[in-house]
Amino acid sequence: MDSQTTFALLAAGLALAIAASLGDRARRRAPLAWHAHLPWNAAIFTGAAIALVAAVHIVTLIRQGSI
């Protein structure tokens, strides 16, 4: 992967984690709403995992001098 793809993955992972945490907060406010049944914790975990992998890849690209 090049740096552009890695930065896109980092942005997507962070956006997913932030959106999912906002959805989880809304679920706690209205536990019987339509969005209460969506797997917000899984989405937060997925977004955080994608962001972590992208951040580690950015560090390796920096160490190699590719960025």
C-alpha cells in the first residue's frame, strides 16, 4: 500500500469509530428507537482496528522514508 491509501484507511477508520460512538450514545438515550438494534460496539471496534492498522503502517512508511 502506498501512503495515500493508508491515509484514506486511517480517515475511514476514524470516521467509522466516531460515527459509531455517536450512534451508541443515541442508542443509550432512546433504547427503543430503530437505531438501538444496530451493532454499535462492533462498528466502534472495527473502526478502531482499521485506524490502528493504518497508523502502524504509517509509522513503518515513515521509518522506510517513503513519506
